[in-house]
Amino acid sequence: MHAGLSTSVIQRGQTGVAQYVFALTRALLAHGQNEYTLFVLEKDMHLFDFAAGSVRLIPVAERYRPPVNNIMWHQAVLPGLAGRLRLDVLHVPSYRRMLWSRPCPLVATIHDLAQFHISGKYNWPRMAYGRMVVPQLARRQDQIVAISENTARDIVHFLKVPPDRLTVIHNGVDHDRFFPGNAMQAKTLARDRFGLERPFFLYVARLEHPAKNHTRLLAAFDRFKAATGSPWQLALAGSDWHGAEHIHQAIEQSRFAADIRCLGFVPDGFLPDLYRAADVFVYPSLFEGFGMPPIEAMACGCPVISSARGSLGEVLGNAAVRVDPEDMEAITAQLQALSAGAAERENLRAAGLAHARRFNWPGVAAAVAKVYERAAETAKTTGLRRP
């Protein structure tokens, strides 16, 4: 089977979708059953050096990087490329880029439908597109991968996609990268590279307001510091995104700004050591379709405090301390409890390590390959013909 994968939604490799695309590509290549063609923006080509020689890389002109241009490329250019390459299936890992035209069997991955749950998550054109256009596109797909049961329920409810076109495939964890490792060496790196000289809480998420809930975490951290006089620091790792100015303003206004580190995007090579160096990982997101960072933190041996919103309760199970992300007092109480409770941190560390082993990319790749086969069969029954 010759499968195509659109990668132009990876935002220069700095998003969760990007990590999904990279990990899935590696796992599919290791799975070894199919031939693959990747469509990659010109300045992102180097991000796929790991696949060079194993896949065909088709460059996409940089003028198609802006979101509106990129959507138009998917609708007007990609179908013709898929037809000329005689793809057996085309996989688009983004709900906004799903194709209307059907040059071959179509597969999409939908990570979440947060815009239906969080008011103001995006600007009004993106919200309108997601609510009015995306349902029409979703129903044109032969198969859809949902990365959690929670997302699958949302797809059926909001997008009206028949359940028999959905397959739930939880994301994996790259256990060759994310494992406990040498904690002392990791703490040295965190001190020298990021200025984290004392015990610290870590939050890995793009700086997006209000969806990622940084401002409530910052307020809870202020209360924690004021109540305890603790030397602990708070590290926020992630690129600026929609509403980041509100987060930076909250940091500037904090009484304890000197103990807050804004790390920006942390390259893949440093991220596992940052998890290993952290004393507690905090994930107070208002909504997630899966939530990769807390699972990665668990795999590295870091105890986790997390919201249970969206899919987080489903994905994290009982291996994390759960907290209401809109209750600052509850967040503060858990910061206090885990900073003072070495035994509780160790219990969570052990539970997290065991839980993270359930998630692996080879299993994801095998399941996705089966989805490609089902898409081809679905296309036959719906009368798809090549142009």
C-alpha cells in the first residue's frame, strides 16, 4: 500500500501535533508494511532527516505555510498530487486540513474538539470554521482516528460522524527517549541551562490563554509561596501562542516572579532531562484530547498533578493526583502537599512509571496501518473511483 501523510500542520515542530507526526512516522517506518510519501513545507524538510531514504519527501512551497493558504493548498493542490502519485490512502493529521475532494481513500486524525468546550480558545474565524466547515469535511473522510474515547464521543456528538468510521488509538510514548535516567545529571543540566537551582514544579505546554490555564497555576503558585515560604521554583516550558501576553503579564505582576522561569520551546534533546530534573509535574489544562506531557513525565519518573478535564482522566487513570483546574485553592493545596511529601512523590513516581508502560508507538503504528486498510475497503463500498 502507498500511503501519503500531510505534515504541514506541525508548526515548525513546536506543537503536540508535530510530536505525533514525528513519532507516528518513525513507528510506521519500523512497522515496515507500506510505502510512504510525506508532504513537507520547505523549511521543515530538515525535521524529517530521520526519514530520508526511507520515504519520499515532497516539498511544499513556503507560501502555503500561513493557515489560510495552507487550508487552500490542502483543498486545491493536494488532491491533484495524491491522484498523480496514485496514493492508496491519504492521511491528514489535523481536523482543519481534512480534504473535501476524494482523490483516494481519506484518513484523518482528530486530536480534540476543544473549540466546542472552551469559549474563546481561538479567534472568531477559526471558531466559525471549526463549528461550521469541519463537520462537513469530517463526514467526507473514510476513516477517522480519535486519540481518546473522549475525543471519539465528541466527534460523534458535534461532527455527526458515524461511529463505524471511528477508531480510538491512544498515543504512544517513545520509551527510548523518555525513561528515568540519571536524575542528578538532569538536575545539573536544568541548573546550567535553565537557571533551575532549587526543587521545581514543571509545566510543559504552549503558552496559550485561557485554554492551558497558566494564569490560575501562577496564582496558585503565588499562594503556595506566600503560605509556605518554600524555596521551590516554577518552570513553564513552551512557545508563545494565542493569548501568551496574558501569561507574561501575570508573571510580571507576581510577587514571586524571581522564582518563575519561562523557558520557551524546549528542544527534543533536552526535554527528557527536564522531566527527570523536575520534582513535580503540574498539568492544569482546561481541556485535552489526550495530554502527552504528563505521560512523558511519568515515563521519566516524575510525579504528576493534573486536571482530569477532557481525556486526561481517561489517559492518566489513578497514576496522577487529580485537581479541579478552576479551583486555585485545590491547586495550591496539592502544590503544598507534594512539595512537603517525599513519600507521596515516590508513590506517584512508581505508579506513573508502571502506567506509562501501557503506551507505545509500535502498537499505535500497527493500529494505524489497519485503519489505512479499512479506509481502502470503505472507499470501495462507497464507490470511490480514481480521477
